[in-house]
Amino acid sequence: MRPSFRLSSYWRKFISFATLLAAFTILASTFLINPHDARLNFTLFPIIGGMLILTILQSFAAFWKAARAEADALRKAAVALSQNLAMDAVLDSLLQCIAELIPFDRAAVLFLEDGLDLMIARETPCSQCRKRIGLAVKVSDNPWLQQVLVRKEALLISEVRPESHWTRMPPLDDLQSWVGVPLVASDQSLGVLSLGSHTPRAFTSEHVRLAESLAIPAAVAIQNARTHERAAIFASELERRLG
């Protein structure tokens, strides 16, 4: 599955910039144009108009280049996630792709277990990561994780400190800002992609949008890896019984 990619944010920025630039140009023209000198006006209008068009075209090219670069990065991430059915490889690819698109201090993939608790399936970077893999996280202890799972919507907390209900438990300890993105495949919640920073207001709505775009192929890859694991276990058991 190719990641959903929306140019809406880029277009909004471009249109806003172009509108401000046009307004500024009109305002400048008001002061520069001499109502008593038609020849001067005839000279100024093409110059100002040409500068306006050139600037808008340059801005459009820059925004388009950024949009294409992001689309290419997401496409490569989707390919990387679908190349291997081994769960460890899928999780490693997911965190690597996230690191290339979004700056963070800590990232973790949490799997939903028995519909009640989450389990730390992968975490990076952390000196205690290996010890924390497999650690259970009670959803009921953190309303923000619960909200992400129930609503199946991404959640951005710009500043953790003012939130009285924030629980500093692994992998959410020592964070100052946080993004939680649900991993959903076939309308089934598989877990949460957790991104944290030691700096308040480190994440923006653009970061959330990127994480959501990457979470789509990631959830499909995780679901496929689980199916592959079950099939391998079944085949092994069948071979053992027949042998």
C-alpha cells in the first residue's frame, strides 16, 4: 500500500505566502506610483508585476520540490516496510524511516495485547532498550494512550509538564513533548507509535501528519508480519505432528 500523501499543507503555505506578497506589492505600488506621471506608471507596473510573478514562481518551485522530496521519502519507507515479513525487520525499518523524517529523542512501537495492555515491542535510542522490550504498559494508567487507541486518532501533546494526568512510565518517562499515532490495519488497532522529545513544543502538526502517513504502511506491514509468524508456527507444528 502506498502511503497517503496530501499536498494541502504545502498549498496552504504557498497560497498564504503568495497572497501576502501580492498585498505587499500592491501597497508598495500605491506609494511608488505617481498619479501625475503616466509614463512613470507605465514603466513601474511591468517591473513590479514581473517581480511579483517571478517571486511567486520561485516560491511555487520551492514548495513543489519540498512536497516531492517528502513524497519520495514516504514511498521509499513504504517499500522498505514491505520488503521483509520478519517482525524484527519491520520494526527496525519503521523506526529508521521515522528518524529520517521526524526529529525525536525517543521513539517506541507499542503492541496492543489482549485489548487491555500495551507491550513495548521496540524502542530507540535508549541504553536500557533491550531490558524494556516486552515490558507491559497499562493503558488505563495513561489517558492519552487510551485516547489514541479508542479514537484511533493521532494525538500531540506540546508540553507534558502541565498535564496532571501524564504518567511518567516507560517508554514515556523523561519526555517534555509527545506524539502518539495509532497503528490501525483493517480497522483493527494493533498498537501505538510513540514519539517523544526532551524539549517542549518540539513537534508540529506537520510532524504529526508525516507520522500518520508513515503509520499506514507500517500497520499493514506489522499485520502481514503477524500473519507470517502464525503461518510459520502452524507449519512447524504440522510438520512436528506429521514427522
